[in-house]
Amino acid sequence: QVQLVESGGGLVQAGGSLRLSCAASGYRFSDNAMRWYRQGPGKRREHVATISSSSYANYADPVKGRFTISRDNAKNTVYLQMNSLKPEDTAVYYCNLWYGSLNYWGQGTQVTVSS
């Protein structure tokens, strides 16, 4: 079965960096696009970044120039490098996959940015 497991969240000061990881299993990782979403306190879940199977990336406007999504097909892992973090980046970050007409989510990892 499909499993997505995020890690790498934590508490960081504004201006700092974190790298999130999402380890995937249960399907052919290299053939599928992967996405990161986030949900801040009292906010709707929002798209952060997508990476295609060919590693084409796109980003939500609030994170452009600061976040980088990447993938390692040998490790079945997608990453989100987050630099120049701001307090408004505080959220639970989720890994996401559309596969076989189903939408899969990881359990999320908390990122807290202090001012």
C-alpha cells in the first residue's frame, strides 16, 4: 500500500533553514509527480510546491525564491529545502501524491518559525 512519511520539521528562528523529507513506498515513485502542501494555524491547506516525474518544479508565489523541491528516485524520497524562513511559514507540512485516482497524504511534520 502507498505510504508517505514526512520528517525534518522543527523549531527555527526567522531567517533560518530546514530541509523536509518525504519517504515514499508502495508504488513506482519515479513515474509520479510529488507535492508539498502546508496548513497554518486557522488556515486552509495550501499548495507549496510540485515536482514532476522529470523533475520539473513549480512553486506557490509565497515561497518562490526561498524553497526548493527536489527528488531522489534511488531513495524514493522527495525533499523540500526551505531557506529564509518567515514566521508566516509556520504550518504543518504534508507530502502528497495523486495515484490511481486516489489522493494520498503523509501524517505531516510541524514547522515553527519564531520571530
